[in-house]
Amino acid sequence: MPEPIQNRYEFLFLFDCENGNPNGDPDAGNAPRLDPQDMHGLVSDVAIKRRIRNYVQAACGNEMPNAIFVEHASNLNEKIQRSAEVTQTAFDEKDAKGKKKSKAVATKERVALRSDWMCQNFYDVRAFGAVMSTGANAGQVRGPVQIAFSRSIDPIMPLDISITRMAIADGPTGDKTADELAAWTADQPEDKLRTMGRKSLIPYGLYMGKGFVSAHLAERTGFSMTDLKLLLESVINMFELDRSSSKGVMTVRLPLYVFKHVGNGADDAQRVRQAKLGCCPAQDLFEKAVSVSQDGSNMTADNAMVPRKWSHYDVNAVPEAVCDGVELIEIRSVADLEKL
């Protein structure tokens, strides 16, 4: 297996949504999620991770070792059961002294074998962890990668738009032939063959997302530098394979800002330890090392009272605000991932 990453990382990414619904809230009629105190928009962590999973699945063909455990419309127990069947041949019923293992010890070792197999073969288990204690039981794994809720830079304006569907999916009850349904349709007035619907959207919103990668937890799952590059590639491209009418135009805006902890100790051993533990709080990096503000001149030129597009913002890195022992890496394309 590839070596797990040896450095702690944080990353910050910006994405925007134009005339779409970036993340609907099912408890609010699928209206765009927002903070009711200040009307800033929200996008849940699971929405971002779903798109990362979808990109990895498409890019890697859903084949091991980069298969996806939490697939859309799938049964998780099927994969957990497969881990039990595959690892059964590697399990030894007897201990080093030739005695049969107790039930408790045997169960623990079986679960550990299944858990390791899941980490080795499923990218999202290796990255995000998983609860796999159902079915055959492969235990629980805490993943090294965590994604926070994304939040809009400015307040958003949710809109509820009425639309007309120019056809129906209705008709007489019971089994009918196509000719009978056609005859029934021909007898209906035109206005009875239309229905009304609604769409929720925002005109525009720029969102900031934050991610965290733990080197210590990577040791448990085997999350490697190759996995990290694939993760960031997925973040860059996650909306390119997720187009839909409800999402409008959603785009990850580059650069993506990556903070790599490298240490600043007096000797190699100390720097290695600091690289894993980190050299400063993540929030200091997020709040001070990247500046996002409204671009008043561009807004004035467009007669905009509020930001309505990407050019209405001014985004800059602030290298001098980065803590000692941390490197700021600006990822402007997939090719820049080699800088990691």
C-alpha cells in the first residue's frame, strides 16, 4: 500500500451558484438552505462529499481500490458482506500457541480484517470514514478528511418561481390501452392538460468551503498523497459532472488554497512531529490568509447594488499572514496538484 500522508493539511475553496439552488432543504420545501439570523446561504458537508464521491466514481470507474462505498441507491450491507467473505480465508481460528481463540477475540479480529479491507478498496471509506457495523459488521472507521458546512460570503435572496408544465401524467384509472388513453386525452380541454410547478433558486451567491485532512487519522485508513491529489481534483471538478436544471450554473472558482503544515522546529524529529500535529489553528489560516471582499468598481460599472457575479468579488491570498511552519499552496489547475 502507498505510504499515508505525513503532513496535516487544510484547504479553502470558493464556489458560486447563478440562478439555481445550491443545496435545497427538504424541511423547508426544498428552498435554498440559509442561516435565518443573517440570511447567509449554507451548503451542507454531505452535499459536498456526495459530489466528491460522484466525481471519484466517474473518474476511476468505481473500481477498487477507488470504489465508492456510499453509492447512490445502493445497499451498504452488500459491500460489508463482501468484506466478510473475502477476508474469511485470511482469518486464523487459532492463536500463536495453537489454541482456539475466544469468541470475543475472534469477533474483534474478524471486524478488524473487514475494516482494513474496506479501507484498502473503497476511496470514501479511506477518506471520510464510515459506520459499517450493520450486516456482517466491519466496525467503524474515523476518516482523515472532514468537510465543514459552506457559507455564502454575503446574504442570499431565495426566490420561489412558478412554472407551467405543458403536459400531464394522469388519466383514467385502471388498465388502459394507448389508444384509450389517446382518446381520453383528445376529449380534454387544453387547460386541463397543463399543470403548475415551482422552482426555488437564488440569483447569485458566492460560497466559501473549508476542508481538513489529518495525518494521524490517515495512518489508520491508509490515506495517501495519491488519495489527497484525487480529493482536491474532485473538489476542483465536482460541479462539472453535476449539472442539472435546479442547480443553475455552479462553478468552483480557482485558485484553491491549500495549507500544508511542514513544521518549524530546530531538528528533523521535531519538524516531523509538528508537520503531523500542525503549527497553528486552522481558523487562523482561514480567517487571515485569504481575503474575500466586494469589488466596488466592478459593481459600479455593472450598476449592481449587490454582488451578482464572480467579477464583483476581489479574492487574494495574504502570504504574510500564514503562520510560521505552514506553506500556502495556490492550486490554479489540476496540474498544480504536483506542488503538494
